[in-house]
Amino acid sequence: MRKTIYYLLIILLAVISRLIPHPPNFTPIAALALFSGSHFKNKFSFVIPLGAMIVSDVFLGFHSIMFFVYSSFFLIFLIGRLLKKLGFINLFSVTIGSSILFFVLTNFGVWLVGGFYQKNLSGLINCYWMAVPFFRNTILGDLFYTFSFFYGFSFFERLSFKKATRFIFKS
């Protein structure tokens, strides 16, 4: 029950972060997918980032590339499952890789199902080229939120351990 409340709270915070004004593509969902994959070993923990997307998309609207967006976050979740070492370089590399995966997969979806670009190699290249300005915010948001989640969690985990040991030894 307590874990369910914790998961719902995380989903709620992620939903709020998507609904409040923010720079385009500067959201915590990819970071949340990495973090959920890495830290929550429950077989249903993939629901955390995808649940946040579904709930917020109810308010923001559904669109034709949702399959590609949701698939990219599920793959990022799976990358989080493989994440063993949480050092700075490793976390940085995995975050950049996740941003690239999201960029490639979602913009392929825009090209494939959107009506904006010709269905040939030139149209695909143009689609990726037009998306480059948004990629900067994707990388910045993913780095900011990933390091916030991973190092913030580590900080609070140590903080609560220190409080618990102080309480035990004080008694």
C-alpha cells in the first residue's frame, strides 16, 4: 500500500511538471523512466513514467505519434533496468543516450505518420533537421532531472539513514 502511494505521488508530480509552463521538451519523463527502471524492481514499475504520460496527455491531448513517444520512454525504462553503476560519467552517458533515443524514435514517428514531410530520405533528413532546436532542451531537461532524481534520492536515502541511526543510538 505504501509503495502504491509513493508511485502515485511520483506520477502526480511528473504530471504537474508537464502541465505547468516549461520550455519545450524540458520535462522529467525520460529521467523518471531511467530512475524507475534503475530503482524500482517491481515488475509493474514501468507504469510510473507511462502513467504520468497518460494522465498528463488526458489534459494536453492525444496525438498521432504517441506510440513512438511512449515506446521511447519504455525503452529508456529498460535501459534503466540495465544501469548498474551510478557514477557521474555512466549516468551522464546513459542520459545522453536516452535523449538521442527519444529524439531519433519520436522524430521518425513525426516523419512516418505526420503529414509535414515527404515520405523519402530527403523528408526524413528535413524532419530531423527541423527538430534539432528542440533537442537542446531535451538534453538539458534529461540531464537536470536525471541527476536530480538519482543524486537527490541518494541524498535523502543517506539523510534518512543518518536520522534513523541517530534515533537508534540515542534511545
